[in-house]
Amino acid sequence: MKKSYFLGGGKTGMARRLSWDEPSLTLTCSPAQKQTERCHPDETRPLTVREYARVQTFPDAWKFSGPITSQYKQIGNAVPVNLAYALARSLVRLLNDIESLTENYPKL
């Protein structure tokens, strides 16, 4: 990780150090590849699979299958859990609003 140890959050380099106080960089499917490596905010190491999953707001009990590279890929391809939940709630509200509006119109 060399010089990335001294970089603050959001700066670029071979490895990009995440910040505790700023939004995360986009998580990729291959976190250990050149130019896509994500570095722990304090320690000189890449993120573990569990830490990667926490950034994507997966519950700690969530299980990923396959080799580590496959697990990183599953997390990198995922929509963050909290984002998916918020979007689903918004869609349910919208559909309920549409249904209540259409109930007030006469049937054709």
C-alpha cells in the first residue's frame, strides 16, 4: 500500500484510503486491482469482505458464498441495502397514491 498510507480520504493514488468522515468511494468488484483498491481509513491494509459489506449496508449476519474474489464481486455488484429499501418504500408510497387517486375516478 506504500504511499497510500499517508493519503487522506478522497485523495487518489494506487490505493484509495477511505475516510471516516466522508462518503465512501464507489466499491468495485475487484478491490485489490490497480487503481481500484480501497484502503482501510486507519490501518495499512485493504478492506475485509465484512468491512466491504458494511459499506454497502449489508447486515452483519448476511452470508456471501464462494471464494473471496466472488464475495467481493457479489458486494461490488450489489445496490446498497439501505438505498434499495428507501427506493422500495418510495415506490410503495407512489403506487398507493396512484391507487387512491384512481379510486376517486369513475370506472369506464
